[in-house]
Amino acid sequence: MYGGDEVSAIVIDLGSHTCKAGYAGEDAPKAVFPSVVGAIDQMDVDEADNGEKNPGSAPESNNNNVRNADSDKAKGKRKLYVGSQSLGYRRDHMEVLSPFKDGVVADWDIVDSIWDHAFRECLLIDPKEHPMLLAEPSSNSQQQRERTVEHMFEKYKAPALFLAKNAVLTSFASGRATSVVVDGGGGSTTVAPVHDGYVLQKAVATSPIGGEFLTDCLMKSLESKGIMIKPRYSFRRKEIRPGEFQTVDLEFPNTTESYKLFSQRVIASDIKECVCRAPDTPYDESAYSNIPMTSYELPDGQTVEIGADRFKIPDVLFNPSLVQSIPGMESFAEIAPSVRGLPQMVIESINKCDVDIRRELFNSILLAGGTASMQQLKERLEKDLLEESPQAARVKVLASGNATERRFSVWIGGSILASLGSFQQMWFSKSEYEEHGASYIQRKCP
Amino acid sequence: EREPRTILVGDSQGWQAGTNYTQWAIQNSPFHINDTLVFKYPGNSTTLAQSVYLLPNQWSYITCEFRGAKLLGNATEGDGEGFKVELNQLTPYYFASAEGNFYDCIAGLSKFIAVPSTSSGSS
């Protein structure tokens, strides 16, 4: 039983797109950085770090990412670069990798490097001095949980640990014991009913359409109109006369395709966040063909005009078959018909729950995550659900707080929870781990 | 084979709302299967009656939601030798008092968890 001195717990939400980390009791995470990392095979590292020219980005000090020999051997010796600053600096042969595959951790070395970055470079703490509350996917498996437990206690020597489901934390942050949490993240969208603080596993629904997918749709659509997004590393702006600039293209032939795509996505994502909003009704090509354009200035000075895409791209969340009409997205056209839109996901999820609680669930639909914070999404979802739900149901879609609170609602729920006085008795302590093993997590954090 | 213990909740203070039983439970853990917890409180108090509730789940415990809670010991059963609860199931027991103010409960007073263990080891 953990009963240590009162030190702040650390709360970490490693999402599919970004990792949020900070201290329990605070209003927002201290650090928000990508959940992907740069990776260079060790034999290329010396060459890549030889101080090559890289305009537009201040080189950082070389920080070693020391790992044990076994994992080096197993992974064929890689050097990993973690965090916005490291990833913002182009390197030859650097691939961009995710620790997740289909929503499940597939590369624990990358997870370790992300946690290391959060602890030692962002929060500047020693993990063995702080209890850890980790948010986990709503349908996390027991095996994944136990692996997480082992990592935290064996590698990081954490004094205590707690794992909490994303949807439960969002529900907790909103003060509701029972709700349906619609979590629109970067990598996927999840609908998870929570009843009396527990996720109803059989009713959890997941769709691969998340924020990143929408960003890719926007990129392809712009490309089909002749607009190429230039990564920031690929040009330099030269002042040819006071106030007048000329763009000079730079060549970096050893840049990986994955890094180029990552860099383009960063810009396309910003376009999406600036101009996109959910349409009031299902997107219709003819109705939107003549709407006014919105301007957006790209980093290279090029101005793009965006019209129908402002509404068409977000509507993919509601009508996935729209993907088939976006040039360049043909590879997703095959699976698109089998993916359900957001309103269908919610209704099917609720219908898998006990009849007695459905009314309450329809009345407490919570939005969470960055993609669910999109303008007008709440209004559109509420409208669609009113039309498609049973007549008797009173539909209420709630987007509590401001956009920041929605985006970080999982982390905020964890922050509130771990700072409660009564929470001190709920930690899974290191001594309990040593006595009962990793499987005890199921008893301590049901 | 370990002898089951009889443990007086709150030690000499007994069971009363507003006391930090979270801290008490941490100091008196681990509890073992078949241990007996004794809740001792005045049976005919004119100031504040006490009671012992078992909350249904972890969420109720965290949020101090008494809906669905089971009254174990009522206001008169804590007198004399006190009200006894034997920890005979390998599940968390979420004990709480319904008296006292809500903030105390949220802060971890007036309640505690007992998770009986089968192990004979001590930590």
C-alpha cells in the first residue's frame, strides 16, 4: 500500500497522436508533444549528426538516448528522436514511427523513449519519486495493462501506479458517473459508454477516421487542385528587396518519405484547424460548389483558397463514403463503406447497453479530444442523433468547458482524480506489485 | 497458517465522521482474508449519529455517491463491543460513513478501502 509523503502524482495520457504529461492537480498538462518519434538506424547516426546545414531550425544539443544492449540488438540499433523540437529538425534517413499499430502498442521501445522524454526532458523529474497515473484506451487488453505495469515498476522504479480508462477519466472530469464518451482523437474515433464509472466493454466502438485521416483527405484534395504543401525544411525565403521575399527551394535528397509526410501534415493540420467546420446538414456537392473561398497563407508565402473542402472534409466523420469522391484517397475507398459515421456509432453503441440505462446515456453524450472540438461538430451530432434516435430519447450532446478543456479532458480527469485525498489509498504500490505480480492491476484498477 | 486479526477501525478514536481513515488504512494495511474489522461508535449519541455503509464500486467510493450503498451498521450497532465485519471475500470493500460533510468525504476522510489479501507476507 502506497503511503509515501505527499508528492505530486504525474499524469500521462499517451494518445494516438499526441502525448499529454503533467502534474496532478493542475488545470492543464505541462507538456504536449507528438506520439510519433524519429528513428535512424544506428549505422547512419554519425553521418546524420555531422552538423549538416538545416536552415530554419536551430540545432539542439545532442542528447543521448541510452538504452540497454538487449533492446539495441533486438531492434537493430536505432537512435530515437522524441518531442516537437527533435522532430522539427530534419535529419537524413530519419523515419517517423508510431508506437501503435491498430490502436495497440506494438513497439515498447518507442513507448519507453516517449515516457523518458516526458519525465526527464519535459517535466524534469525522476520517475522513482512520483506515483504515476496513466490513461489507457477504453478497450485496453489485460496483457497490455500488465506490460505497462511491468515497465513502470521494473524500468522506471515508480513507487506507485494507477491505470484509468480514457472514457472514465473524461466522464470523471465532467462530473458524470454515466455517459457516452465520444473521443475524437488524432488516430481514431472511439465511442465508449460509461456506467457508474465503468466502461461497458461490449459496447465500445472504434473507427479509423480521426483527425489525421481528415488531414490526409484535405492534403489529397488540395493536391488534386495543384496545391503542393512545401515542408518547412524544403525552402528558404530570401529578401530580394525591403519587404519583398523570394522563395528558394532547397534539396535534401536523403529525407525520408515518412518525414516529408509528417512535415506536410503539420501544415495541413493547421489549415484544417483554421478553416474547417462541420456542415449543418450532410454535405452536398452541388449546394456547396459556389460558397465563398477562405484564404490561408502557407509558410512559403503561397496563398491557397479553400472553398467546399471547409465543409466536405469534416463531413467525412459523419459520412465516411465521402472519401470515395476525394482524389488520391482511392486506397481507402474499399474500406470506407464498412466504416460507420459518428451518429451511427453512437446509436449502435447505446443499443448494445442495457435497456434500462439507454435513456440516461442518450442524455449524457460527452465530446472529448481534439477532433471532437471542431467547430459546429456538437450541433451537427446533436441534430443527427435527434433525427435518428428513438422517439422517446432526449438527446443531449455536451461539450463541457472550452476547446482546450475538451482537447485535454482525459488528462484533466486524471489530474483531478489523482489529486483527491481519497485517491491515496487507491494506488497500486510497488510493494503490492512485488507481492502479487502485474496481474494484480485488475484488482486495483478495475 | 496466519491467525486472522481483529482490527479496531480508527484505533482508540473509533469510527467517527471527519476522521482520516484513508491514512489509517494505509498505516494498517495489508488486510487479510478473514480479518475482522470492528467499528466502534456511540449508540445513542445526541450530537451526530454514526453508521457504516458499504459502497458498491470504486466510482461511488471516489465520488462519495451513496446511491446503491448498503447499510451495514446502523446508528445503534456500534455500541458496546462495536459492529463487526469479517472480510471474507477477495474483493475490495469500500467502507464509508454517510455522516459528516461531503467535502470531508471527497478529501478522503470518513471512508477507506480494505482489499483483503491471501498472502501471508507483510509489506
